[in-house]
Amino acid sequence: MYIADSSHIILHNAMPRLLPIFLVGLLVSTTAINAQNQPRPNVLLIFTDDQGSLDMNCYGSDDLQTPHMDALAASGVRFTQFYSAAPVCSPSRAGLLTGRTPLRAGLPGNVPIPYHREGAGLPTEEVTVAEMLKEGGYKTGHVGKWHLGHIPEKQPTGQGFDYSFGHMVGCIDNYSHFFYWSGPNQHDLWRNGEEVYYPGQFFPDLMVEEANRFLEQNQDTTFFLYWAINVPHYPYQGTPEWLETYSDLPSPRREYAAFLSTMDDKIGRVLNKLDELGLRENTLVIFQSDHGHSVEERAFFGGGNAGEYRGAKFSLFEGGIRVPAIVSWPGTLPEGEVRDQLAVGTDWLPTVADLCGVSQPQTVLDGKSLASLIRDGSVASPHSVVYWQTGQGENSQWAVRQGNWKLIGRPRDPVQPDRLVLADSLFLSNLKQDISESTNLAGEHPERVQELHELYQQWQDEIMRENQLRNYGQ
């Protein structure tokens, strides 16, 4: 997401106008002082993996049991028009942690496995939310999936985290903790840069133990915990109890549902730990899926639920990027409310900065603070135009949305790839009229295509010039 802010305040010398300005400044200063006197919240950021757009009870999936995620939504604000920063793992995480579109952050595609490109990953020049909060006095921790780089300076402890436990590549078997994607099988489980071994132990349980230990050890300070859960990303490895619960569902929904409810159990255990430690009302909990569900072979060709949204993971159609998202801070933020305004994963960094009273990084942020919108449902979305791009060059897929109009360049539809024809290389839809993006309106509205295409080109040119100065994207 990117929107240029061109507002300016011009002060004239006319004396009658100075008094109101002085009073406004005094009010702002007083408000800032009062905010500084309030205790800063802890932050728990839960980032799930390949969770479908509607895969919670509160989002409409009545064939699932997700009581803990639903309870989290009931204790806070739930978004219905929330977008991931990208439709695939690494760039979505880059956007989340930097508050910048993945293209601007120098990571518009997935990080390759180490023996293909060892030094790939999120550029170390980028400022992460962990570095921002650490500068503000927070103790910072990471548990779970990373997928933002493998060399020491691009691992979590090189990107602002005091503590880290998890795997560095895109996925692992949850019992052996080996990566089986391609090439030699590779063990991938690390604590603070040191390889650790827990053969046969269920990784979701290990994550809960590590997360709860971090909470216990830091309960007397202010902390930030980034819990990047590797579920329900394949391999689907739900517990036997949940597989039995869903035995009447058809495959692959059965396997997916069992793993998702297994994840819900683990989330409940960590939220219960916050309650046990008396920290819940002083902890800002943010929840989001990284992008839509997978239809890859390793995911049984599906299992997730995007409802009427077209597409899935890897796609810039709605089913690939519209995701469940929740924010909860009982006693401080509204509870049991819904926001239909548009928001993006890059918004969390400035939102956290706003709610925690810390300074934002001195760089160009694409995200906008959602604090006012979260507090007041009548506040408009801070975005008038949003942008996406994954990949670079001729293989890139991009999209721009302005109001209800959305244009996708080189669209992908992994669910029904045969639906796309050569004429769909620029795909225009009006989401208010056609939320399923079933009909390409490019031929009917060429002027709208041109307008949105020009916006995208201007945005891309600006970022490419900026990144060339920093040798990003090489």
C-alpha cells in the first residue's frame, strides 16, 4: 500500500490567527503528555499461515470449531475488508514487519532455500517492528516460522529480536522438524541462531511452550512477542482428536479443519497464559493470516474456504489476499465490534507505534495507523489507493485498488487457472458490483483501466528509483 501525503500547514503572520493555533498546539501537547502517562501495552502479534479468508466461525465457516479465535474477536475488533501485504509467505511477512509494501522493502517474492541463494532475505537496512519497539524499551521475541532469510544478520536476532525459536525456511514436518521441499532433507529448528533438536515432539506444542516461557520470563517488563504460527500451512498434521471430530467432512476439508482447530487450541493456551499472569488487559493482541489458503499438491489441492472470493494463495484476486484480522485490548479498545473499512497488513507497524507511544522509523511507511478507526467505527479508511506487487519483471503480478475499482496485471487463479485467457492480462473489476471478480470489465471501461494502470506505473517507478539507490531487488 502506498499513498503520497501532500498536506501542508501554512502559517501566516496575521495575529488574530495565532491564538487558535497556539491553543490547538497546547491541546495536542497535553494529549501527548497524557498518553505518555498511560502504561504502555505489551504486544502479542499472532500471524497464521495459509488460513483461508473465511476460516473461523465468526467469519462464516460453520463447519469449523474455532472457539478461541472467536473469543478473541469477541473481545476486540474484527475486520471484514483486511488485506495481506502479498499473496505469498515471505513478502507478506516483510510487509507486516516493516510497514512497507514488499516491493519497497526489497522482498517482493519468497526467500529461496539456503542452498539456492544463501544470502537472500529481508534487507538488513529495513527497520522492523521489533527494532522499533526494542528502541522504545520493549523486550522482543519471535516464535515460529521466519522465512525472511537464513544468514545470521537476516535471522530474527539480526532483525531486532532479543529471542527467537523456530524454523527459518517456509515449512517443516511438525514432528521431525525437517524441510522436505526439494534437494537434501534438511533439519530446520533453531533457538537464537543455534540448531536445537526435539525429534518426535509436535512443533505446535513446542511453540506454545516457548511462547508461554517468554511471557513468564518477561511479565515484569514490557514485551513484544511475534508468534508466527506455521499452521494451517501444509503438511496438514492435526491431532487425532480433531481428525476424529471432523471424520464426516470430505477430504481435503477434513485434514485442513483438523489442523486449523489444532491451531485454535494452541492459541487458546497462550491467551490463557496471559490471563493466568494477569496480563490480558495490558496486552495488545493482533491476529492476522499471512494470505489466503493453499491449493498446492502438498495441501491436498485445497481445504480452505474463501467463500465467494475468487482465487487463493499466490493470487491477487480477493481469495488470495483478503484475510481474517482481529485486534484486541480489553478495557481500552472496543469489544465485540466489526470494521468494514479497508485496511492492509502494512498498517500494523504504525498502529502499534501509535498505541504503544513509540516513535515510528524515520523512513517512508506505506502503512497507516488504524488506531482512530479501531476506536471509532465511523472513521473512514486511511487508504484511498492501495497497491500490490509480487515478483519482478515480466513474471510479476500486480494490482491496484481505488475505491471499488480494482485492476490486476498478469493475474493468477490457482483454483481455476483455465478461466483466465490472454485478454485477461489486465483484469478490471468493481468489487461493489462483483465481489467474486467473475467478469473482466476492462473492455467496457478502458478509461478506468488506463487511470489505474498509470497510478500503478507511477508507484512502481517511484519505488524502483528508490530501490536502485540502495541496490535492493538484486
